[in-house]
Amino acid sequence: MSESFSVQSHTGPYQVHFAGGALARLNTLVSGTIHVLVDARIARLYEEPLRGLRAASVTLVEAEERAKTLEEMPLYVRKLLEQGFRRHHRLVAIGGGIIQDITCFLAATMMRGVDWLFFPTTLLAQADSCIGSKSSINVGSFKNVLGTFTPPREVFIDVGLLRTLDERDVRSGVGEILKVHAIDGPESFQDVAKAYDRLFEDDAVLAHYIQRALRIKKRFIEEDEFDRGPRQIFNYGHTFGHAIEAATEFAVPHGIAVTMGMDLANFLAWRLGHSDRQTFDRMHPTLRRNYRGYETLSIPGDRFFAALQHDKKNIGQREVTAILPDMRGCPVRVQRPADAPFQDACTSYFEGCRLA
């Protein structure tokens, strides 16, 4: 175990470990009776190290949105019970955000709450979602409307697991790393921006910025675990990113949509007087590099604005709640009407500035 740190939560502290060769050493890292939920793709890629896994049960899950619906949950519960699951047993999640959401929700609700552990295998999960306690599942066509705050007891981060990701998935995770460093301030963002190329070339550099992103996030979630105040700043890029995803029928990977959402937030802040042009100009080259290949993708305005209006963070029907940079270049929470100037600025971004 190379390094660890703890995160304080309402259920007590939980540990985050940086562990090379984690799947091959899983039997030594985890004790007691465990039931594993694993991304079916990961199970195929790492068949050899997982073959000797000492577990009471192993459930393969195709990591698709339909797998994390309320309608699917009874199937997982039934299988676990048929495999002898008991209150003192533990769940182990091996995969990305979908496997995390499923396992976390089950851990929060089965037997009125059981312990779970997480081996994140995507950069999005390793650099962001693995800490913070949140889980969300879908109900029918309604995305992420049920969830809990139930942290894992331990998280094991192995950067070596990211080598099987394609470049698009890595850039999606890098989008979250860029977001977290931007929240920490202009100097932190410039630091990771200078290292941008090396994030894709050097495991040690990537591991450094994953850990740094988690330590930044740790400060916020320990202050506001239930996302009622300061932690909401982590929606930077997400309000617009989610609308971009919806408008394109999810043709843009999440973290890349968030990258474009940050760029749009910076542009809007400048055009609408919340910030100056310097923040947009400073961050745009790096953000654009991260969403390259999607610059010319059509984003229908009617779908985009409709998705914005349905964002769950909005308070009124005609207002948008978003995170925009202020005059210092620091993201802050803003409520503003989705009026003609706002819509015109969004249109200007999609039709011109996104391509520049």
C-alpha cells in the first residue's frame, strides 16, 4: 500500500488507499465474507486475477444505464439473498460509476445498511465520485432521482487499471480533474493545465493529480457532506454539461460534456458581466483540447434550453442555477433568469466560440 488518507463522514471515517496491482491482491486487501458486483467488461479483461477471488458470490453487471434502475434492484437483492447474504457480510464494487451507484444503493438499503468497499476502474470514479458518499439510481426515464449518502468503508485506487480505457474515457476523467483544480483556484488549474499531456503519458503524474483532486474534494465534502452549501460548487460545468448530454442524446461522454460546460460557464460569465474575459481566455485552450472532436457536434438549442429548465438544482421555473466564475476567476453559485441575453450568449458560444 503506497499511500492512504481518511475522509470523515456521518458514518465515521473511511479510508482511501492507493494500491498497485489491487485486483491481483484483492484477497489480501479484503477480509471477511464478501459479495462482489463487478463490471462484466472488467471481469473479462482481468479474468486471471479475479479467477482466484474468495467471495461468497460474484455478480457480473453490464455497466449500462438500464442496470442502475429501481426496477433492476430486486434482481440484485434476490441473487444476493439466494447466495446467503447476511447482515455481517460486505459488498465489494469493482467498476465505474454505474457499479458504484448500484452497490452503494444496495448497501444503504439491504438489511437496513451494510458495509461496502470500492475498487474504481474508471478515471471518473478514481478522481471524483469514489469519495463523497453519493449514490443515484434511475426510475424509468427519470435519471438519478433516488439515492443515498452512504460512503464505502474503504476505497482502493489502482492507476494501473486505467490502462485498458480508451483515450475518450481518459479525457472524460481528465475533465473532472480539471474541474476540481479550477474550483481550488486559478493557480491550481494552471498547474494541471501545464501537465495536461503528461496525464496521458505517465502513470505517476496521473496518480499525483488524482490524489490531489481527491484531497481538494475532501475539504468540501467534510464541511458539507450532504451537499447543502459549499459542496454545490462541484456542479461547476455540470449544469451545462448535463444539458449538453441530454441535447445530444448522450453522444458526448460525461466528463467531456462537463469540460465543454465549464468553457460555456466561463464564456457566459464574461458575456453577462459576472467575470472578465481573462478567465475564459486563460482556461479555454486547455478545455478545448479536452473536448476536441466534439467542437462541431450539433447541439440543438431547443433541447439544450429545455434540459436546462429541468435541471434539479433550479429553484424557479424561469431561472437557471449555475456555477460561474467571479471576477477573481473563482467559481461561485449564481441564479439568473434564462432570458434573451442568456440564451443569446449560449447560442453565440455554440455557433462560434466553441470552435475558436
